[in-house]
Amino acid sequence: MPEPPASQADYPHWFQMAWVSMDARTRDMLVRRHHDQTLEAIGRAHYLTRERARQVIRDAGQCLLVIAKSMEKTWCDQLDELFHDTVAVADHALTEIFPDPGGAARYALLHTLGYQHPRTWAGVQRAFWTREPKLLATLLGELAANAPYRPAELRFRATALGIPDALPIEEIASHGRSPLVQNDDGAWVRRNARGRDVAYLWLAEQGGPRTADEIADALGGEGRAVRESLRRDSRFRLIRPEGTWALTEWPHDETADYGTAIDAVLDVITELGPISKRRLIQEVQRRYPVSLSRVTQCLIDDRVGITADGRVDLVERGAAPLEDSEPTRPSHVALDAAGGILGFTLTIDADLLRGSGVIIHRWITWYLGLRQAPMTRAFDLTELIDPFAPATITTPLDPPGRLTITRNTSAAQISSLRVHATSMGLSRNCRLAVVLRLREGTAYLRHACHAEACPVRERLHPPTGSRTPSP
């Protein structure tokens, strides 16, 4: 029996109507293709040759496109806006424009329009769409080429390059075919330059030149081998007559004595501005070796702006200040319905326990209104909460502590949490939740491990009846 005609009541959205207006056989072929069946398998199911199945699927996509354009005029503009200035969009972000629980209709339409699932080292990312697959591959290649990264830096650097926040970058980077690999301390280094990348991070942490023997002693190895390795890497330079090794990016005698990248940016704009962004990057890199992404980050400095014709100039000369654009909110950040309580989780790692500021996701500073650099917002830290104690223990802080969240050009940060994490008895790999009460200007910290996965729960709260060993 033929299918009854579709009604608006049965399918209230125009896209659903467009889908059901196609015959059942055609829809079945599109569904099979969406589920990665081969053309041969689809042809056998419908008694067609492989070539004929390909033609039917191609024509069906074109037909769906024509029907969609005849039923609704605004979706093309909505799609363009969604993909504007981003290299990939999550499939779930398209469900408002194209509601389609099975996904086959959306898949057919987007493929007809030339959109693809992006390919990465970890294979095809079927949960995402791109219209510039080569650009994403280029950005991932640049991300790998710019390594090494400290544990918290990978996502931040990926976002700075234009890789969407929603893309599972840690999963992609840790795949067996990735040119990156995670070191024992969590740092991301290049698979084929592991030793030199570790030396780079160690030297950067020291903050000044060191001998090859000192580097070898710190990292394990032999001084002569370290010297030969560093000699082949343009990121390192030998300082004579001292015989020490420094990072090329550090200022030295042949270049202007800039303390930071923003100093170089301001100097170039003051001297040459208004200046195009492209020429600014070239001139800054000539004077002060630094990455393209680092120069781009400096554009949200509160002294830098954009002129009416799109060039970069100083705000004091009339340029309009630039603001940090809204990134995708990450899954580890939560917001209550009223928007007054914001929480996020952190993993206790070596950087946090060392006592330095902790890098956080820049969506947090964006939501807090810290959209230029430098900008800060402080919260009174009122209590520490341990939900695993026999009765939930809240430790009031009197006087309150102080948490400061800062948006710098290079990163978003929260002030040191080492003292508080230590006082709560937390150790590496524990999870810590930071909860901000935005209207009151207060905050509290909460031990956020899952009970069965907490590294220290049994040490802090032994089961009832167990004996704690004597010291």
C-alpha cells in the first residue's frame, strides 16, 4: 500500500516535511549510506548496480536540497552564520536548523552542499562538519609543529590557532597516529623530537641559559649528545664564549630588548601604525621571534584596537578596542539557570601544586566580562567543602581567602590554589571544583572526585572500623 500523505500535524518542522515528502525507497538508500553501507551493499538491497545506486543517492540529495529551498528561505543564511569564522561545527549544533533524530536527512543535505566530516589523526570525526577540510588539517599540523606544550596548554594553543573548543583535541592528540605524544609529566611533545622538546620546556622553566651538561643532568643523558641535538634545532642558540644554551625566542644582542610579545607589538604599532594585521605579524616576528598565535593573542590588549578600515592601531590614537570573542563553553564548566552561579573543575597537577597561577578556559573569563587584557575579577573565598567526610564537612575561612581570575593576552588564569588544595588533603589527579557566586562576589572550593575513583579518599576518611597506621 502507498504511504499516506504527510501532514503538518505529523511533522511540524519544515525539514521533517521535506524528508518524508521523498519516497520510502529513496529514504532507505540515504539512511543506509548515512550508516556507511557501501554502494554495492545498497545496490544489492534494492536490486540495483553499484553505479545506479550512486546515481540515485546523488539525485536524492539534489532533490532534498530543492525541496528544502522551496519550503524555507532562511536556513541557508543560518548555516552560513554558524560556519562563519570557524573551521568545524558539531553536528548537534545543527539540530535546531535541521531537526532529524536519525541524522540521515541532515547528512544527505550537507553532503550535497559540499560539507564533510573532518579527517584527523584519530580518523574521521563523524560528530563534526566542515566545509574546509584542508584548513583543519593545516591547523592540526601547525599545532603539532609548534609543540611542545605544558599539560594545560594544548587546548589553549589549539583554540588560539582557530581549532574549535568542542573538538576532542586531547583524544585526537593522543591517538597512535598523532605526531604528538604525552610525556610522563603530562607535557605534549613531538614524537620525533621528544628529547629536544623536553629540553625546550626545561630550559623555558629555568628562565635563563644553561650548559649542555646541566641540561643533561636534569633530563638524563650525556652532555655531548645533548649539544649535538640542540645544535640541529633552530629553537636553541649557543651563547659564546660562555658555552651556554638559550632559547632563540629570548631577546638577545641582535634584536631589540623586548620583555614580552606585547612590548614588541606596541613598539611596531607606535612606529608604523596604522598597520595591517599581516604586516604587523611579519614585523613583530622579525624583531622578536615569537609565534603567529602569540601575536594574535596580543590584539585583545586594552591598548590595541582596530581602525574603521580594518587596520591595527593604538586605542589612544582613536582605534576601537578589540574584545575576546566568545568561545564554545566546555563541558567541565557549569552555569545555573539564572546565570548567577558558575562552576568549573580542575585536575590537581604538578603546576597547581607548585603554587603558580592555574590556566583556565577562556570561556570563564569571557562570561565574567573579562574580554580585554589585562582584566581581573576577585572573589572572596568563604569555605572549603569535603563531601566524602562521614558528615559533610564545611570549613569556613575566617578571614576569607581571595581568588583572582585574570584575562591576560596569553591565557586566562586563576590565582594559586596550592594552599587550599593542600589543606583539603588533595593530591595529584584529584578533582577540585571552583564555584563562583557571581552576585555576591564569593566563592567556595569543593573536593569533586567520584567516590570510587578518588586517589586519597581512603587515606582521608578510612572506612568505619578500620585502623589508621601509627606514624
